[in-house]
Amino acid sequence: MEEKEMNFEEAIQELETITRELEKGDLSLDESVKKFEKGMEVSKKCNEILENAEKRITILLKQENEEYKEENFVPEDK
């Protein structure tokens, strides 16, 4: 069975769950490493989701003639 694609909110919830489990400290070393690996995968997925969202963002600029022009979002340098 194919796994459903995780959305951002679900991914964040999964990260929070993994973090809580790791912070409890009652997992074996092997279980902790597996949880950490899963957390890294989910974190990467969150990053991909955010990058894709950033690429899709557009800004509507009101022009002098009262028409709207759509432009691609260009993030400022950090």
C-alpha cells in the first residue's frame, strides 16, 4: 500500500512526537538512532515543503491604472 503524502502540519506534528519520545530517554540506543533518522527524514520533508511553498508565492502589486500585476516572490538575502 502506498503511503499518503505528508503535509507540513502533519510533518511538524510527527517531529514533535519524535522529539518527545527522544527526550523521555527510555528508548534503547538502537531505537533512539532509528527515531533520530526518522526525524531527519521528516525535517528534510518539512524543508522541501517550505521551499516549494516559497517558490509558489506570488505578490500582487497594484499598478497606477488600478490593474493588478502578478510577480514571482523573490526572497531577500539573509
